[in-house]
Amino acid sequence: MKTIRRLIYGEILIATGFVLLAFLSLFFFFDFVEELGSLGQPSRLDPKVIYEMRHALLYVGLLMPSRVYELLPISVLIGSVAVLARLAQSSEYTILRTSGLGPWKALRTLLGLGLLFVALTFAIGDYVAPIADKTAQLLKARYQGRISLGQTGAWLKERQTHSNFSVNVGSLSPQGELGEVRIFEFDNQGLLLSTLQADKGQIEKNNTWTLRKVVRREFETSGQTSAKIVKSVHRTFHWPSSISAEMVSVALLKPDRMRTADLYAYVQHLEANGQTAQRYEIEFWRKVFYPLSCLVMVVLALPFAYFHFRSGGITGYVFGGVMIGISFFLLNNVFGHIGNLNHWRPWLAAASPAIIYSFVSLGAFGWLVLRR
């Protein structure tokens, strides 16, 4: 059995590696072509700094771990289908069956390999890809100016004992310096107490915000109908807050590019401050279930070992396997959006595609392998 396992594992690992390399080469080319338009442009912060070819290559290279994370499950499916179909076509799998490789042993063997891919996908998606993606964004910002956090900036909310704060950060420099900071303070009844605008800022290690070139306006209510506005200008202003630099840098990454632990902490922060966390909860559960899709892929591939192939007929089955894999990932994205719009339970919206395809793959396994 060890010899059979070594044969199947080795063939599938090699085939998956080649498929993944082909996908990465294709996406590297597309990403690099997209960066060609930025070559030769001077930085907004320092006109002497030019975005060159080597910077574009390094930037695109740093995006590759995220591509590996996205493409690994479908590469596992294509590689597994190709290997099992080839073994069936050459009658090698028939020999393995007569050597004692029954359907359930084959399923356990592939599930063992699937667990290896699950661990690899989780490690890349949770440790390598977030660091590489953030480094890529900071690298690009170094040569092209600050990182814009969208048209409206990054919005965060904090609830303190006597006040609630809405914080808006417009941009973030590669050194972690905040730009265009606005802070709105409200009392517990929702009345505006003060506003603060700062050109620049920095979050210290103790989470105190050090803001520079600050204009602060305080609203002092005298009676129910009139209010006095007190304006003050500060060269430096210190604002104690529990909002850390990591929470602000969340705006650099898409939710699916964040670490699972960071995503969970961010969800807890949103819920503690009365903000909607549905989208991030769905992304958290998708991060949990996404590596497990490698198990679904290897189970989907197993029935292909029991088909009877004519000469040259393997290509159509491999193409069918590719279409199945693409449909899985399309359904995975669609369920995330539908669950967010209809307020489904986050874990259900994230797990539904994997559950559906697991039943489909097990049904195909039972009909094709056990009954026939």
C-alpha cells in the first residue's frame, strides 16, 4: 500500500505543480502588462524617485503568493483529474485495483493527500500571502506616493466611556504615516461634541495617535437652540485610542487577503463598536473553509479513475474537470454576495458551496464507483 500511495502522491504532486506553474506564469504576465503603464512615472512625494522595470517585477512577484492561494485548489483538481484519467486510460489503475486498491482505500488515500494540500493552502493564505501583499502595496506606494484608502478613505469607529468617535483616514504612507485624518466626537445621545482635522499623524506603540497640524472645533451648547463653536489650532495633538496601526492597515488588504486571526479580531472590534460586520464575518468563515476545498477537489477527481477512456478521449474529461472547478469558485463568490445581501448566517453563506459540491462528489463516487 505504501508503494501505491507513493506512486499516486508523486504523480499528483508533479501534475499539480505543473498546472500551478502554468497558471502563475499566465497571471504574472497579465499583472506585469498592467504595470507597464506606470513605468517611468515619478513619485508624487519625490520627483527624483522613478518607478522602474525592476520595481514592477518585484511588485508583481510579491503578488504571486496570493495567486498561489487562489489557484491551488483548482490546480489540485486539474492535476488529480489528469493523473487519475491517465492511469485509467493506460489500464494502470485497473492493475492497482487488482492489487488491492479498493474504492474506499482509494478515497482514504486521496483524502490524505488532500489534507496535505489543505495545510499548504492555509499556511500560504494565512502567513505568506498577507505579508507579501502588504509589502507589495507599500513598495508601490514608496515609488508612486501614498497609498490611497479609497475615495472616502478608511472609516473606523471607537466607543469610549463618555464619547463615541468616528475616524476617517485618507491615506497611508509606506512608513505608516497617516494622512488627511478626521475625527468626529459624539456624546452618548448622538450629539456632535467636536471635530478634528489633521494633515498628518502617527500611531505610537501604545496606540496613542500623535497628530500634527491640527485644527479642532468644539461645540459648546448653551441651551437647546444655540451652540458656541470654539476653534483651536495645535502643532501637535495626542489622542488616546484603542485603534491600532494593524486596524488601519486593514484597508490595505482585501478581507480575503488578511490573516484569519486578524480578520476575527477586526470582526470583534466592529461588533464591539456597533458596526455592521456581516461582510467581514462571511470573509472570515470563507478563510476557514477555503483550504478545505482541496478535499472537495480530490473527491471530485476520484470518479475519473473509473471511466473507460478511448484513445484520445482523456482531453474532454480533463476539460470537464476544469469546468467543474471553475463553477465551484464562481458559486463560492456568488454565495458570499447573496449571503451578505440577504443576511444569511455567515458560516452558512461561506460553507454552502463546499457542502453542495461535497454531496455532488460523494454522489458521483457512490454511483460511478460503488454501484458500477
